[in-house]
Amino acid sequence: MSAKKVTISISDALAERSEKWKDKFSPSDLYQRALLEFISKKEQLAERLKGDSEMREQMIERLKAQKKQAESNFFEEGQEEGTKWAQTADYSELVYAAERFDLFEKANQIGGVHYKWVLEDDTLNDTFEALFDERSNLFKADDDGLLGSEAEKFIEGWLDGVRAFWAEMRPHLNG
């Protein structure tokens, strides 16, 4: 086996201490073992991080898919509730909810839906209070008062259900 010569430097204090042990070890063997151990640990760490990175990416993709499915479920649940509400709503509330209630335009300006906008709406506050009471675990706000994405999806679905119902009914009301 060929060997490459390497020169290393050590502090004067370490050289002084090693003098009394110089016949008990080979600096070359000691350096080789230490270097091999160091490199092995670095390679193992790199391999583990590579594996962790791949696993991490898989976990992220899985969780993204599950989040998307959950949000889809909240949207669909909101649609159903919106349609149910629209079927029994007063005409003026229905028109307001379907044509003038624009929660998400305001939300896009600040990056989220503030729970007070929903609960303090003069026309729909009772409706949303009932929905919030039934789903208290869903309609939790953060420290800034913003609702989570699941609640936003539910409300978005609710509005979609109301608007779809109104789009179906409106043409039949003229005449």
C-alpha cells in the first residue's frame, strides 16, 4: 500500500506532553486512526442527512396532500351548510350573502380572514355565530385574530354554496 506523507503541527505544550509517551504510540498510526474515525463520522452524518432529507421531503409532500384534502373537505362541508342556509334564508339576507358579502377581498389585503369581520357583519352575524358555536374547534383565531386556513375554506365553501343556490334561483324570480 502506498502512503502519502502529511505534515502536521501540534502546539508546543502538546509536543512536550507527548515526549514522555513517544515510545508507546506511533504518531502516524494515531493520526490515521483519528482521521479515519473523523471522516467516517462525517460520512455517516452526510448519509443520514441525505436520507433524512429524502424522508423529510416525502413527509412534507404527504402532509401537503393531506392538508389539501382536509381543506377540500372543509370547503365541501361549507358548501353543504351554505346551501342549507340559503334554502331557508330570508330574501334580503340571501341577496346580501350572494352578491354583496365580500369577505375575501378584504382578507387578501392583510393576508387572512379576521374573525371579527365575520361575527360583526350586521346582516350575517347571527348565522356565523351559530356556525362558529357548532364548530368551535374549527373557528379558532390566532393572536392577531386571523382564522386558520380550514376555517377560511369552510367560509369560502359556505359562500360558494350560497352563491350557487342564488344563481339557480335568481332567474326564476323575474316574472
